[in-house]
Amino acid sequence: MTTFLQIVARDVRLAFRQGGATMLVVVFFVLAVALFPLGVGPETAVLRRIAPGVIWVAALLAAMLSLDRLFQVDFEDGSLDQLALAPLPLELVAAAKCLAHWLSTGLPLVVISPLLGVLLELNGEAHAALLLAMAAGTPALSLVGGIGAALTVSIRRGGVLLSLLVLPLYIPVLIFGTGAIDAAAMGLEGGAHLLVLAALLAAALPLAPWAIAGALRLNLE
Amino acid sequence: MPLTGRNLTCTRGDTTVFTGLDFDIAPGDIVVVRGANGSGKSSLLRLAAGYLAPTEGELRRDGVPIADDPERHRTSLHYVGHLDALKPALSVAENLAFWSRVLAPKTPASSRLDHDRTLDRMGLSGLADVPTRYLSAGQRRRLALARLIVCSRPLWLLDEPTASLDDAGTETLLGLISDHRSNGGMVLAAVHGSIAVDDAVTIRLGECRMDGMS
């Protein structure tokens, strides 16, 4: 367990110290969403209608931004070889790295999302749904994205390939994430959508680290 | 804790790197792997580390095939390859502390003093708080080798460990190796130049390769 936490702490520390990842992702997210009122026009009804989809699509793209380096840095500097010699199974190493990725990029997106809800004129109930949907959906993005990151770990500039691999896998999160907010905005019960999101996360939690570890082992050769 | 390899064949892609290789390492032994560039020295070390599975043949640790108990094998060896596994943004002490905690979480929290002594031994004293990005290639190599002593493991796999080390650094490394051997440790090292160690067994790669290709 200490090894697990050590890896999480190191990755979070690196993400903040290198100053890039977190700021980049948050600024991209805010800018991408802020472009929509400028492009579509300031009519409240239109903005409110498209807000859930816009926020989720921007969140998916923002999460993609930092994924390509998730395992690649460790692969290139030899850290992956060393992590494979730790007493911790590679599956848990993968889970630790995904958790660190979520803490340094996903969690800031969750925190900033209510601000974007205000910008796009979401109503009160929809705000709560937005926050809950983001909180359940973004960890799934980090886990599922990690599979793509592990598969493309040895490919230089694998970012585009990574997007092609991972974006289709993000579709369920997108559908149920927007569904939950839409339902709440229309005054309906959005609980079912949130439960499906939570189920997606519950499925990704054991399966993604297992797949990531398999992909990384291939690349240790 | 001996490591034995029997009839090992290694293929990378469509190329057979070596075939029919046998070796034994017993406690206190050092086995030196020599051979031209591309003769498979690094492949043999990655094979011994368990990163790579042999196409044929078998590696045994203590008589048990490592494929049967990979966990025990990988947690009782050190691999120092061409890459130093250091994070440029972390300080020397942070890099060392990270690897000592990750590789040996069960040993009681290594005190700051222990790490200081390790850095002294490796000729890095006074650099503890310097970010690793400012180190020279030789200093980075010394820090990578410091992993060998902050966490004690019986088998050392060293891939050209003297690369970019100066004379004093090589001397320090030889000291570490002889201490390790006198404590019953085992070393498998790939080297290019000369390395002054007593009674080393040598594996020559390249000749095996010719057999394999004919």
C-alpha cells in the first residue's frame, strides 16, 4: 500500500512541479467551452440546451491532452523497468498512475465545471447533476484512457493514434454524462444515468488496470 | 539463490540473437557478458530480469523456473540498464528516496542519514537537494547505481554499468561489486572495456550467434 501511495504522490508532485499538465488541461477546458457562447450567440435557451454536451465533449478532449505522456515518460526514462521490479503487481502500479492522472487533471475539471455551468446558463438542479456526473465520469476517462496510453507507449507522437483508440471508448461516458445533466435540466429524474456512469466506473476500475498492465508488459520486452 | 539458464534462445522480431546459451551464477559469483554490438548482451540481461521470455530454454532461480514464480524473482534482483530512471524535476534525494521506498517498502523507513551515507559513498555528497536535471551523465549514472545499495537484493544485472563513469566512479562501482559478492550476492554484468574483477566467469556472445545462424 505504501508503494501504491508513493507512486501516486510522485506523479502528482511531478504534474504540479513541471507546472504544465494541470494548468494546461484546465485552461483548455475553460477556453473550449467559453468559445461556444461566442460562436453560437448569447441566447439563453440555445446555450442551456447545448450546455451538457458542450461541457462533456470539452472534458473528453481536455482529458485526452495529457494522456499520451501518462506511461510514455516512465517508459522512455527507464522508470517502467524499475516499477516492474517493485513488490507491487504491475496492475496496481497502473491503477496508481491512473489515480494520479485523475487527481492532477480530472479532479481540477470537476472543480471548475460549475463555473462553466454558470457561463452556459445551466439552472440549479442541472448544476448538481453536472457536478455528480463529472465526479463519476472523469475517473472512468483516466482509467479507459490509460489503456490507450499503455498501448501507444512506444510510439513517438502517438497522440493522434491514441485519440482514435480512446475517443470511441469514451462514448458511453459522454452519452450518460450528458443524459444525466439533460434530465435534471428538464426537471426529470436523472438518477438512472448517474447510476450507469457509476457502473461504468465500477467496471473500468478492475478491468482497465489489468489491460494496462498487459499492454505495458508487452512493451517491457 | 543461484540463477541458472539452460539452452536459452532469444529471438527479437525475426532475428535469432543467440541460441543454446547456458550459464550458472551462484552466490558470490560474477559473470561477465562480452560481445560485439548487437550480439545480444542487453537481450540476455533483459531475459535474466524476466522482462523478456526466452523463445526456448529455461531460467531457474533456486531450481524453480522463474516463469512459475515471477514475483519472487523480480523482487530479488536489481536491473541497471542504459536508462537511469531518474526524474529531472525531482532532487537527487527525492529520486533516491522514491526508489528506495518503492523497491523496498518493507524495510523500516530509511532515514535521511542512510540516504546521505549512500550519496557520500557514490561521490554525490552535497548534491542531495539539487534537481537531477542539473547532473552530468556520470553523476546520473552514479545516482542510478545508488539504487543497488539503498535496497539490498541478491542479484544485480548490470548493463554496461561503467558507461559515462570516470575512473573514481568505476573504482566505487568495483568496490560495491566486491562488497556485494563477499555478502553472497550475485552479479551478471555486460561490459565492453576491461573490468578489473577477480575470478570472473566470462560469457562470450557472438560465437553462439554464428552457430545459430548456420
